[in-house]
Amino acid sequence: MTINEAQDEVIEEFGCLDDWMDKYQLLIDMGNAQQPLEQSAKTEDNLIDGCQSRVWLQATYRDGAIYFDAESDALIVKGIIALLIRVLSGHTPQEILGADLYFIDSIGLKEHLSPTRSNGLLAMVKQMRAYALAYSAKEG
């Protein structure tokens, strides 16, 4: 599945819900469905700067693609990172770097987050792209 196909799927899922309380619940459910991060991966190096909550992000590179694993100590944030992983994990560094993450605005996520959570969302995307840039440099 391409990044855009994954984004369209997310937009469709969120589009079925009218109320933002239901959308928050969907986010929480997505976060809770995610595999917990190994305790050994919850290091300072994997902690994302710029998030009010604690968010650990780990990237693994294999067979030309990057696979992300993450966890947060906040339910909504855990759902947000689960969404980002769903869209970006399993793609090449070039695909991740070239992706226009239009689903964030399309589902209204940014406008329904507090300013600190919105900053955290941007920090998560920035960190995922930083991993893609680092792995892209290693490839080249």
C-alpha cells in the first residue's frame, strides 16, 4: 500500500465519524492496538524533543524500507504516533521524504489539538523524516 493509499484509508475512517469525541476515541483505540515498545528502546536517544508528553520513536531499516515503532505515556499522543506509523512505516526513505501528509489537515487533526499537542505532532513528523534522511544518506 502506498503512503497516499494509507492516508486515504485514514481519511475514510475518520470521515465516517461526525463527532470529535468519537474521533478522539478512534485515536485512543489505535494507540492501544499498537504493540508496546520494548523497555530497552525507551531511551533518551529515542525520546522526541518538542513533545509535551513523552514519546519514544525507534526506526529500523531493512530491505530498503524504514519500520517505525513508538510509544507514548499519553493516550491521544499514542494514537497520533500510531496514525503516523500506519501511514509512513514500511516505506523507503525517499517515499517518506517526498510524502505530502495531507491526511492531517483533511481529518482536521491539527485544528482539534491543543497548541502543545500540535507542536508535538510536528515534532513527530520531523523526527520520522530525520530518520528517513539519515537512512537515505546511508544508502547513497
